[in-house]
Amino acid sequence: MDYVYGPGRNHLFVPGPVNIPEPVIRAMNRNNEDYRSPAVPAMTKTLLEDVKKIFKTTSGIPFLIPTTGTGAWESALTNTLSPGDRIVSFLIGQFSLLWIDQQQRLNFNVDVVESEWGQGANLDVLASKLAADRSHTIKAVCIVHNETATGVTNNLAAVRKLLDDYRHPALFLVDGVSSICALDFRMDEWGIDVALTGSQKALSMPTGMGIVCASPKAIEASKTAKSVRVFFDWKDYLKFYNMGTFWPYTPSIQLLYGLRAALDLIFEEGLENVIARHSRLGKATRLAVNAWGLKNCTQKEEWYSDTVTAVVVPPYIDSAEIVRRGWKRYNLSLGLGLNIVAGKVFRIGHLGNLNELQLLACLSGVEMILKDIGYPVKLGSGVAAAAAYLQGTIPMIPSRI
Amino acid sequence: MDYVYGPGRNHLFVPGPVNIPEPVIRAMNRNNEDYRSPAVPAMTKTLLEDVKKIFKTTSGIPFLIPTTGTGAWESALTNTLSPGDRIVSFLIGQFSLLWIDQQQRLNFNVDVVESEWGQGANLDVLASKLAADRSHTIKAVCIVHNETATGVTNNLAAVRKLLDDYRHPALFLVDGVSSICALDFRMDEWGIDVALTGSQKALSMPTGMGIVCASPKAIEASKTAKSVRVFFDWKDYLKFYNMGTFWPYTPSIQLLYGLRAALDLIFEEGLENVIARHSRLGKATRLAVNAWGLKNCTQKEEWYSDTVTAVVVPPYIDSAEIVRRGWKRYNLSLGLGLNIVAGKVFRIGHLGNLNELQLLACLSGVEMILKDIGYPVKLGSGVAAAAAYLQGTIPMIPSRI
Amino acid sequence: MDYVYGPGRNHLFVPGPVNIPEPVIRAMNRNNEDYRSPAVPAMTKTLLEDVKKIFKTTSGIPFLIPTTGTGAWESALTNTLSPGDRIVSFLIGQFSLLWIDQQQRLNFNVDVVESEWGQGANLDVLASKLAADRSHTIKAVCIVHNETATGVTNNLAAVRKLLDDYRHPALFLVDGVSSICALDFRMDEWGIDVALTGSQKALSMPTGMGIVCASPKAIEASKTAKSVRVFFDWKDYLKFYNMGTFWPYTPSIQLLYGLRAALDLIFEEGLENVIARHSRLGKATRLAVNAWGLKNCTQKEEWYSDTVTAVVVPPYIDSAEIVRRGWKRYNLSLGLGLNIVAGKVFRIGHLGNLNELQLLACLSGVEMILKDIGYPVKLGSGVAAAAAYLQGTIPMIPSRI
Amino acid sequence: MDYVYGPGRNHLFVPGPVNIPEPVIRAMNRNNEDYRSPAVPAMTKTLLEDVKKIFKTTSGIPFLIPTTGTGAWESALTNTLSPGDRIVSFLIGQFSLLWIDQQQRLNFNVDVVESEWGQGANLDVLASKLAADRSHTIKAVCIVHNETATGVTNNLAAVRKLLDDYRHPALFLVDGVSSICALDFRMDEWGIDVALTGSQKALSMPTGMGIVCASPKAIEASKTAKSVRVFFDWKDYLKFYNMGTFWPYTPSIQLLYGLRAALDLIFEEGLENVIARHSRLGKATRLAVNAWGLKNCTQKEEWYSDTVTAVVVPPYIDSAEIVRRGWKRYNLSLGLGLNIVAGKVFRIGHLGNLNELQLLACLSGVEMILKDIGYPVKLGSGVAAAAAYLQGTIPMIPSRI
């Protein structure tokens, strides 16, 4: 596959799949195993216990599904809802759009609350819908915690507060694909009923494991939900959990070991330190964007995302050309603008197992590309702005002797 | 994960997941990549073209779905059928049972044709159903090519012949999970409409890729099929195929490279040679079973499977104890008996990237276990019977200088 | 490198390099590191401490030299002896021959004690030489613990006893290349002054690390030894040991991690269990050879080697053809006969990270090859003989749950 | 080995061992093999042929020795020279010092030509020595092409010219450890008799292979050279070359495959492109150093090294603290100052499989460290200076589609 090779390392800054740390690559470098031996259930048990920690839940039940984020969405919806159920869903970018598309195709009655791309979920509209819904026709509120297309982080605590304020029993379903394990996420505290992520995001693994966590209320709902489902049915998992063999169908042995290694690394660094690192990387990126005189697609600071930054380019520039040049000249992989922001934004993913100097490499690459294509950037300006913030902020690496 | 380690190599003889050859492990030993770069679509194109060869189809359209065999089943059914559709489905063992369970839960009207476990699909019943079905209420015939629980291989050509004889337009859906790439399989010649397998079977990869291949007739059917589906919807794949970017959602980069390597190995050995090797391994296994004085669960030679052999133990032996001892004492992984044959049979998987001496290691291990637990076996007898057949039969390794 | 690939796993039964266990392959699957960081010395310290355990020494000082067994020999000799020094050295096969060749080229005065190939070191001759050497002109006794060419294990305790009986101060230098970590080896108890092995033998790692362990007496001798040496000079190592940075020149980062993993596996299994396993495999191999009606190159039971068996073929058979067929037809790698036994013996290496079923695979392959080339072997006979011994002998795998 | 882990990738900028590209790591991720099978010699043959290309020799004979650079030095010297032989050797830094130390300990009569550290070899002195040496007592001129301790590149063409001018028959021995495959190096054109490098340098492999290339004149000299040698003796290699089995003792299978992959990558990029890339990285580094107001240890432009830059820090700063902070805070590995420049310089290695953004990451890290420890650096200044040069200079990656 020669068309992939370039000298040196690829600088991978798409917002997923992200860089896999060496210990995880190593852990996955193995032959298959009999998943019905005593060893796999023993390991699975530790995984299920430990994965709850990254959701910050003690009462939730996790499912490690051989699928992607799209499948995890489907698992969340079909296990808790019935066709025709009314759900409120926020459209704020490409990924929330895709989820809504799925919701509609799954025959739910989707009450779409749309915001301009670059804005967060309009919670005022939610408030009025909840207020009006005395008969509790709204069965679920669905929200993307972090919209990967625009770099917008929604306020989940505020959603919970509204549900509480209106004493509304709707299920609270959250796409945490580009947030869990990177942003502040509190499943139990925020009363989230289903939260989900994918292995190739902040967990820094290959694609292939959809991780879904269900609250007791969601588990209860699954007993009566009428959506047709088999592959995604939690019931089969729960049956095998009870049997102690855990797997209704063949898991990827490699991903199980990969998850074990990924969780070990996260706990070694400390989940709070991981989140703080993402916060540093996010802020540094935004300072660089500002120094370049470019605009963040995210319109207000309250929505700034610490895992992905969508950068708006001037009208005379095609953002796809920026991405193309990164690939062809600098061995730098940036994210394209999607759908209505195609050509208008490019995206820097700064999530997963990543450190500050890696980010500065990316920023220096973006500067050179901008100059390449005629944007009047001062080389070094973004790096300087980011470094000025980072230099006093980066802690010593705790695990290092 | 110390509870997995034993000195020497694990002898993996479950009928999936199977041994991964070193070149495939190597190919997958890599960081993530941007799947929207030009490289991934370029590689995907070669994969889609080459994967058709293992189905022996030129007109089929393959889908490489991030899922397992269970998901591949769901993809085959939901894309081609509508709730309430009548399908004829053969119950001959645990995996056909599970597929039928899925068919029922997906709300099809399943006309189950049951055989005793150890027998093949009862095609006489199919014949009479087809004969009676003048109005073509049967929308699909679903059959497992190779029932992994009992080691029974069904005659797909005969199914096609019946459909042709009765000029019946029913779709012909085939689970080739433990057959494709190991047994003689001819999608186009046998007029199969949807065929599917999983990466962890004869392709000898990790679990995680469901490979589904659809005939033009199946693609046509998918345009009107009313089963609710999103994650498994072929439409999304076809849309991205047309766009040349190929992936509606994130694929596993590692599995793509793994598939590339797996196909390369198969073509290097020669697909016909691969199938001939499985034939040798299957026959050798049966000769050993016979030498031990044990019965093959498969009742007639016409159904003998060249990928898995289910061995019936005498009533006074618990077959699960055989499997347990293999694991604990001999680093040998055998397949358990499932469902109604639990405790009564154990299974030897002899599929995938495997050679004759590996099989003889397994057979010598089984002999020792049998002796361990008090079955009056003559040590060496099974190996001798298998070797007597293999010795004159094994060809020189073609790739070797 | 297609000319290497064959379906299934290679059955590697040369007496080195041997099979590498997966955990060691994984541990070595990594980028380079700065060997002057605090981490590498910290790890090196644990390696030096732990490697002494496999020599069974507490007072010895180990050197992990980036070289092969041949270099380890040179390290042992040049650090302890001066040109012209008289040494007694036993010629019993190809590897002792090569060591003697090195001794002579390094300008020592080598007093060669030759035995017929297939016999052990003639200790009677040593006794008379020691008896006659009142003036202690013999500076060292050099012996190969296990002659890999003929499968002969020498009695080191007896050598020590002779030295003690005659109160002879000669240094006792031992090639433990195919013994240490597989056979009973007791550096301190047997008063060995320099013992050495290579990473690719019983440690089951790649080639590239010569492991030499020196007694205090050997270290003392190194201070006055006049042999010219730089790369192999212990002095440079000792200087860096004192500095706590450990490495006079760049070590292989990968082999350091590989050694860490290899030692961890050995300690997990238990060194005594490892040695017992080799004993089982050795005996099983000899029983098979006997069942085939073939002769062990080793002439007496007292010299039988538990790590390698050299099998004598009848005069009308070319043993090289056996090896060639193993490679071309069975994906089985056997050892050639070397030098004067070329064409007359082939060798089965049964050392390193290996289990019983792997050995039985090898034995079943040898049987088929023998039959292929017209030797009147009863297929299954060797496997049966070996299995009859192994079946009641193999313990449960201790680490397995 | 937790004390090694830090979030994200290690930024490895010591001048060896350097970053290993993924394809090389993958190629080495394998079990051992029988090195006496037909496959290993077949591969070795291609390696010996291809490795000559990186030396730019057609008449030289390469040796792939299981050793380090120190061993490669010893191989070059002992095979071509006899004890007492007069050699002219240039002392310009730590590595030339170590080589001279070896030369002296090997009992050559070393005529040391010393320069101040930071200067190149004093060729005027060489000229006068050659002029005076009518009787050709000088048997060899030994020079380090690129002194890794100070970042000084010597002019090999000028050395050859002097030898030619004086029609002096001395052998021309060159340490190309940190130059070959990175700097312009022309063995045949410059009449070099022995050139050598190590696998962990510009070839970007693990440590463990010393690569020595000998001219026909050197091979001729080896026939009469009286230095004692066995492990390093070319004669044994040549004997096995003639036999077509190539290896006098066990090679590292993994390093053979690693070398194959490393050479393939170099030829894919193009050796001239590889050298040009090093030239870019070297110049960019020097521009950054200049922007920081720091001094290059190398005193004149003619000696600037494109593989390593030694940066002089002000007297009030301890350069070891810079290296320590890189490790503890930024996951950045820099080279220490050695011997008389310890504490006074730190080193940036910019050789091997490395790209421009990786270098900019390193430079941005150095800036932050400098600021951390109180040096008045303007953050971004070095990156800006380097980027200004690089931005218009980096070519498109040729292999990329």
C-alpha cells in the first residue's frame, strides 16, 4: 500500500479515528483465542467494571458492541423506544443530522430543534417543549454532547436541569462519541439514561467497538420498547451476562485486549488528568486560530470544544485544499468540512492519546499550508500563541521517573 | 492477563475465531489513519473487487460491514425482506436455530423445516413447499451452508436446482460463515442472492467484519424491502460507493489492511488449493474419529463438513470435560457442544489458515484427553489413521523455493 | 518474501533460533527509545538482577552483550585468559569444534580432548591432565554443556568435582547456549566461572543478545588477562554499571523489553517447571525415535540431551532430504546434520517456549517424511510412544484459571 | 514499564537510536525462522546487493554483523590492520575519541590529529603527515564522517584528494554511523576502503546490526592483517558467502526483515530525496538555533551537520537540565552533551525516518524548555525561522496518490 507511506510519522489530526498509543497497538498484536475459554469472560468482567468509570456511572450497565458509533446510536434508540415515539433531538451539525436521520428512518416521531451550525443546542426551545408537554408525549431527549462537525459542546447538565425542573420523565440519550474520556462527562450525576461512544475516539483504539452504557431506567425501558432489534438487542447481552459467559456472539479478542490496555493507560494518567490535558489542547488550538486571524466555527465560548476545533477559512479559500495539502505535502491529516460547511471549514481533532508537542507540530503545519495557499499568515504566530499558554501549564508527566 | 498464558503456542481448534497467520497479524499492526484520505478508498476498491473472488461472483456487490456474523445475517434479511414475508428456513443445529430466532424476531413469517441435529436440511420438504407455492408466497429460502454446531454441510446446488425446477422466484439467502473460503462455494453458479461470512472464520482474521455479498436481484429487492434498518442498510453503502469514498461510517483501518493481507495469502496459495487443503483436513479428522471408535455427529457422508467435525462421546463421558482438559492441560482449544448436544459432542474446527501437522497436534491432544478421562482409546491410533491418509496426499508448498 | 509463506504455522524444531512466545513478540513491537533516559537504566537494573536467577547465581555478574553465541564465547575467553594460556577443551561435536577453533585463533594453547561424536566429554582424560598438572599450567577448562550438533549433555558437576578433587585453580568456562534455562544448570553450586547463552535459545527471543555471566573469580581474572579486546571488554560494562547508566554502547531497546517479557514468562511458569517440561519433551522424543527403530546419535543415556535429539538415519537415506521435505511439504523445520554427521543425522530441537502437542506435531511430521522417503516406519508409532509417556505426565498449566 | 509511558507519542530526537517507521516495525513483528532454510539465504542475497546502494559502491563487499557501531569499528580495524601499524586518526569529539581509544587498545600506533571540539578534522596536518611519509608507514587514515557529539561533518572528498595527491596507499577507513543514508556519501567515488554504519541510525531500525562495507583493497588487506579476530573476522563471512548460505553464525531474523523493509522505504522515497530531506531538516534546525540567539557547537558552516545539531547554552544554564525537562515534561528526548561538553551543549538529532512537522514539534518543545529554565527566548521564534525556510521548500510526498 505504497500510496500511504510518507517519510516520518503521519500527523493524525482528524477527530477520529485518532492515534493509537503503542501499548494499545502492542496489546492487540495477537492471535485469536477461544472466547468461550475461562480467560475471556474473566477479562470481560474487569472491562465491564472499569469501563463504567469513564462514563462516571456506578449504576449503569455497559455493552461492548462489535459495531461503530452509528450502530451504538441504533442500539441506544431501538432498545429504549418504540416506533412512533416522540423524541426531541437537536440538529446542530453533521453528526446530529445523521443521528436524526437514523431516528427518522427508525420511525420515531422526531421533534427536531435546529440551530445554526456553530451554535449549541437551543435549550430554550427544549424548555418550552417540556413545559408544554404535560402529558409526557416526549419519550426521549437526544443530544450530541460534542458535535464533531462544528466543534460545539452542549451543556448536558443544563439539559438535565430542565428535565428536572419540569419533572419530565423523558429518557435522556447522549451521543458522547467525541466527548467521553476527553471532556467532563458525568452519567450518573447528570441523570443520563443512555450514553455511548466509539473505540476509535478518545479511547484511542481502532474502530470496531461501540460502547453503550444504560441506566437502570433505560434497562427498564428496554423491557417494553417495541423497536425491532436483534443484533443490537441488550436482552441477549444481559442473558449472557447472567450466564457469566458475557458474549451473545463472537467479540474481537484483539479489541478486548486493546480496551484493557487503553483503560489501563487512562487510569495510569488519571481520568481527571486526561480531561485536563484535553482542555489544554483545546485552548491552545483556539489561541492559535485566533493568532492566525481566523474564526472558530463555534460561535460562543460556552460551546467551545476541547476535542475538535472547526476553523472557518475566508471565502476565497477552499478548506478542502488545506486538507489535501496537509496530506500531500506535510503528512498531516486534518478533518474536512462536512455538508453545508464543506469547503468553508477545516477541522483539527485534538482528542485521544496526544500530547502538546504533537499539537504544535499540527499547528505549525497548518500555518505553512495557509501560507502555501496564499492566506496572509505570519509563520510561527499560532505556535507562539499556543506555546505561550502551554509553556507554563503543562505538568510533569506523572508516571515518569 | 496471566490466566491466558501457557507454555508454547495455543492449539486453537474452535471453529472460529481461528488462527490468524503472521502476515495478517503484521498487516494489522498499525496506527489509525484518516479514512477520508485518498489512500483508504483506493485500497477499499481493490478489496471490494478481490473479495468477490472468494464468493465466486462477478455480478454480486460486496459489503464489508463492521459487525459480526449475527449482524451480517441481519443485513441479509432486513435489506431484502419485509415484515411478514414468508421465508423457508432450515433448522439443523444451533446456528441455524439462532438465525431462525433472528428471523422470527425480525417479524418474518418463518416456515421452519427442522431436521434432527446431525442431519442436513430436508430438501424434500423444501421441494413440496415450493411445489405447493404456486402463488409465490415464499419470499426467501434461508439456509446455513455449513452448520457449525453439528458439522453438517448442506447441498446448495440442490437447493438451487429445486428453485429452478419449480421456477420459483424466492430469494436464496445463504449463511456461508463457516464455509466461504474453505468449502466449494459458487455464488453465481448456484444463483445465491445473498451470501455472507465473518472475518474470523476461513479468512483467518480477527472478528469484526461481516462480509455480505448481494446479487443484482437482491439489490433490486432491497429497493422495496420494508424492514426497518439503518446501520445495516445497503443503501448507505451504495451511496458512498457511488461517491467513490466507500464508507458511510468509520471502518476499522486495521481490518482493511488485514483483509488485504488475508486475500493476498489466499490468492498466493490459490483458492482451489485452499479448498483442497480443507478437504484433506476434514477427511483426516474423520478418519481419526473413526479410529478412536467414536461417532461423527453428522449422520451421513453427504453432509460431512470439511471445516468442523462434531464428535459424539459415549453417554458416560461429559464432552465439556474434554474441552476443559484441553484448555487446562494441553493448551488445546476445542469447541463445546451447544444446546441440545451440550455435553454430548465436542467439536474440532479445522478451518482457516491451518496445516496438516497442526491438525495432527490437535488429534494427538484429543487422544490423550480421551485417555485421561477413561475412554479406552489406543494412543496414536487417530493420528496414525489421519497420517496414513495425509502422508501421500499433502502437496509440496507451492510458494516455497 | 513469498518464498517463506506456507499455509498455517511453521513448525520450528531447529535447535535455535526457537519459537518466540507471543508475549515476547508483543513486548518487542515498539519504537526505539533514548537509552540514556532514566527509564532504560531502571529497567536494565531489573534485568541484570533477574537474569542471574536463570544461571542460578547470586555472586555472578551478568553482561548482556549485543552479539551472538559466538561473540559470547569470545567475551568469555578474551576477558579471562591471555595469549598462550593453556586450556583444556573438549571436542565432541560441531559446536565444541567451533569453539575450539576460536580458542586456537585467539592464540590460546588448546589441549583438545576429543571424543567420538555422540559421546560426552572424556572426563577421565581431564582427570589425568589435572593430576599431571602440578604446576597449574592449565588456566581454564572449557566445556560445552550441551553439544547441539549431537544432542549430548555433559556432566558439569563431575567436572567441578574433578577440579575440586585435584584442588586445581583452573577457570571453569561453560557454553550453556543450548542448556541454560532448559536444563538443570547451577552456576554457583558447580563453581562455574563463566557461563554463557544466547537469546535465541531457551530464552525464546530473537538472536542478538549474548548473555555472559562471570563469577567473582572470573572478574578478578579479567583484570590481568592480556587478550586484546575492546567490544567484548567487560571493563567497559563494569565502568557503566558503576555509573548507573549501564550501557557502554547502544543496546537494542527491543531486546531489553523482550528479555523482560521472556524472564517474566519463565518465572510465571517457574524455572523448575520449565526444566521439567524440557525433560518431558526430551524423553518423549527419544521414545519416538526408538519406536521408529532409529538410533539416537547420543551413545549413552547419561548424555541424553533434553533440548536436542540427533537422530541417525540408515546409510541408504540422506538426512538432508528429510530436512528438505520437512520444509517443502510439511512446513516443518528440522536441523541438519553438521560436518562429519552431515547426511547421517537430522536433529529435532525441543527447547524453548514449546509444549507437548507442538512436539507431537513435529513427531507426526517426521513419521510422514520417513515414510515419504521409503523408510519402513509405522505411521503413528512414534507419536503413540511419546504420547503414552506424556499423557500421564503433563501437569495442569499452573497459570490457567 | 510504567516509568516510560507518557500521554501521546515520544518525540525522539536523540541522534540514535532514532524513530523506526511503522513498516519496519511491522516487518520485524515475527517469530524466528530456521536461518538454514532456503528462504533466508535467498533474502540475504537481495540485502547484500541492495545495501551496497546506500554506500554507493558497486565493488565493495558488505557484512551485516550482529553487533553495534562499536563492533563495526572493531571489524573495520582488525580485519585490515596488524598490531603496531601506524594509523592517522582525527579526534574531534566523543565518538572519534572512543574510536581512537579502541584503536589504541587494539595496539595500533595511533597518530592522533586533534581539533578543538566543534571543528572538523584538521586536514592540513594530514597533508603534512602524508607529505612526510615517503616510506608509507601510515597504514590507514581513520575518520568519522559525522561526529555525533558535536554535529561536525568532515570532508571525505578532501581526504581522498590528499591521499591521491600524495599517491599515498594508506587505507581509508570511515565511520559513517551518523552519515550513511542521510548525508552525501560515495564509497567508490571517494575511494573509501572500509565504511560502516549501524542499523539504529539513518536506516531507522533497532540497534543490533553493524553494517560494514569493504573495498577490494580492504578485502586484500584482510588476507594479511595480523590483528587477532574471530567473531569479527570477514574470512568466516566470505567462506559462507561462497557456500551460498551466507551466515557463519545465527543472524537476527527480525533484523533481516527489518533491513529489507528499511531499504524498500529508502528506495521508494529515493536515496537522493532522503538526503535532501536531511539537508532541509538540518538547515531548519540551524535557523531555529540562530533565532533563539544560541550558538551552534560547530564552528564553521563547512562542517555543519545535517543529521545532528549540538546547541551551546549560555554558561548559566546546565544543558542536562534541558534534556531532563524534555523527558519529564514534554515527552521529548534530546541528546546530552558528552564528555568535555557535558552541561554545555544539548543535541538535536534530525536523522532517520523523520519529517518536517516532527522537527517543528521538537523545536517548539525546545523553545518551551528554554523559557522554563529562564533563558530569554521568544516562543515561536525558532519555529517561525525554521518554517519560513521549510514552507517553500518541502516537496509533495512522491508516493502519495
